[in-house]
Amino acid sequence: MKLWRIALRNVARNKRRSLLSGTAIAVATLSVVLLFSLIAGMLGDTVAIALTYDTGHVQVRHPEFGRYEHLSPVHLAVSDAETVQARLEALPVVASVLPRVRFGGAIYREDQNHAVYGIGVDFGREIAAAAQRLPHLAPDAGAPPALDDFARMWRLDLFGGVLPDPGARELLMSKTLADELGVTTGDKLTILTRTAVMSTQAWTFRISGLVGFPVGGLSRMVLLPIGVAQRFLQLDATGAVTDLVLYTARDDQVPDLVAAVSDAVGDRLQVRSWTEENAMYRLLQLATRIYDIISLVFFLLATTVIVNTTMMVVYERMREIGTIAALGMTGAQITRLFFLEALFIGVAAALVGVGLGIAVVLPLSQVGIDYTEAMEGVELNMSNIIYPQLSLRSTALVLCYSIAVTAAASFWPTRRAARLHPVTALRAT
């Protein structure tokens, strides 16, 4: 009889022992698959947030703007932005350039001051640029910009309304902020802000639509046409914007984009990639390395069960080992026999663990995990709902790694079994 058949028979003969060993490996494998999928979902979400709301692939702004951004320093804007934008759009590595105006303000309502954060955007340009990056979400060719298109591109929940008129004092408002203010679509409110010439400006805007942002930290945001924002902040005379957000065709071209843009604008403006600006992404990268170590610990704990079980098998089956050795089975064959038993248990358990992990992650990748309550009051650039992402590469690595560690864990006990003298093994009690 072949060794692998004997090994399979031995595995099936003591189901309780095999199940104990296999369960430890399966649980460890399942846990690591879930962990890696959750981290991948967090990383993907952080990238999407950064590319959509913050920096794009590369952000160009006044060198001092970031330092004083919490003070809404709109006077530190990129002057003559149209000229700079045209120069950047001529670069071969640039796919699109989006001008934006960021500002802070306040809404006074019923004797209360409500902080507000605004962004002036070109809605049509934003939709077109997002369609290049996300062609599967692109609107029908030739269709005029619509709020549902913009909401889909910006990952917004839509609560009704239309896009603001490019020339009117209209805006989109966060549903959370609207509920706090007690307003809805069609209502008017006044925003007070400080302009680029350091004066105070108060304008009344009409709410054209209500949207929900995926990040809790954006719950006080309003979006308005960039031309209106420039007039509101008195930036229209110079055509200035606070940000120029750039995209390239592929993520791996970002270093080339940074180099080309830096050469084009010189030292007058600050050029930073999204990875430099996004502390959350760097934190998750560090967390991924830490979780790699935790995963190793999980597998090592699982392998102690394999080692312990295999050693117990050696002691329990002393006479059997002595018998098969007396019948002519060599030490190398005995080693392979016990190794195959551990390997079969490891392969079956790893497959079960990975299968269960996939079965859990696939529905979660559609419905997501809601962290809304946990994220309440926490200022992180991460969505309230995280969608785990199943990576074929990481899942395959987990499968292979769990099998390899299980096989390696059985080596020392099997060597011990192989060195037993047949007479000594037959005398064992």
C-alpha cells in the first residue's frame, strides 16, 4: 500500500484528534483572511477618499496654505490659476486638472453659530474627470451634468435636488448639517466668511440639493459652483483658486507626475502627492506590517496544536511504529508517513478556513461594515462604512503559508518517530 493511502487512513481513523488539529488551523486561516480583507478595504477606502475629496493624485497650492489651512487662508491662493492650469494640462502625464476653492465659514441661525466648510468646484469638469478614472460609472455620452451623476462619482448619498446653477448663489449641503439647521431643499441661508482681501463677506444661498458624505468629518460641508465661490471670496479679480487637483492615467505614474509638475511650476507653488498628504494611508500601511506579524503569531499558535498532536501521536502509536518498522518500513518512510498525515490535515483545514473566509467576505464586500457609531466624534479620513476587499493574491498567500507552516511544524515530531528503534517501540506501553 502506498504511504499516502496509509496516511489518509490514519487521519480518518482518529477523527477527534484530526478535527482538533484541523480546527486550530482553519480558525487561524479564517481570521487572517478576514483581517487582510478588512485592511484592504480600509486602504482602498482611504485611497478613494484622498483621490476624490482631498488631493487627487497630486495637489498644487500655495506653499503656506497647508500650514494655515485651519484658519481658511484664502488669501494664500494660486493666482492666475487658468494660466497655470493650461500649462499643467499640456504635460503628457497629466490626465486632468481640477480647480477648487476651499474655505471656512459660519452660518448664524436662531442665535447659534454653526461652522461650515465649503468647496467651490466645477461640477461638469469634476464629473468628466471622475469618468476617466471610473469609466464603469460614467454617465451617458453627451448627457448634461446631473446631480445623480455627480453623487455617483463622489460616492455621495442623494437626498433630492439638482446641481447648483453655475451662475447662481446655490449650493449642495450635507444632509447632516441641514438636519442640524432645520433646513431642506429650496430653503435659503446666509454664510459668513473671510475673503481674500481679509474683509468679512456674508451671502445668502439657496439649497439646491442635499447629499450625504461617506466620511463623518465631511458632515459640515457645502459644495457650490467654483465661479460663485470665487466671487464670494473675492478671488475672481485674479482668477485665483486654493487648489489645483491633478490626476494621471495610472496610479503608478504618480512619481512621474510629481516630477513633471514640479518642473512646470518651479518653487513658486507647492507640489505634493496624495501619499505625502494622507497620514491615514501611511498609518494603515504601518498597520498592515503589524498585522502581518499578528498573522504569523496566529499561525504559530495553530502550529503548536499540530506539534503537540503529532507528538501525542508518536507516543500513542509507539507499538504501531515498532511493528511497521519491524516489517521493513525505513525511518525515512516513517518520517514521510507522519509528515503526510500532518500535511493532509493542514491542507484540508486551510482550504476550509479560506473557504469560510471567502464566504464571509463576499457578502460583506457588498453590504459593508458600519462604523458610524464607532467613528462618531473621530476626525479620520475614512468612511463610516467599510467594504472589505478580497484579494486573490493575499488569499492565495494565506493558503500556501498556512499549509507550509503546518508541514514545517510536523517535522520535528516525525524525525523523533523515525529515530525510534523497533525493539524500543514494541516494548513501549
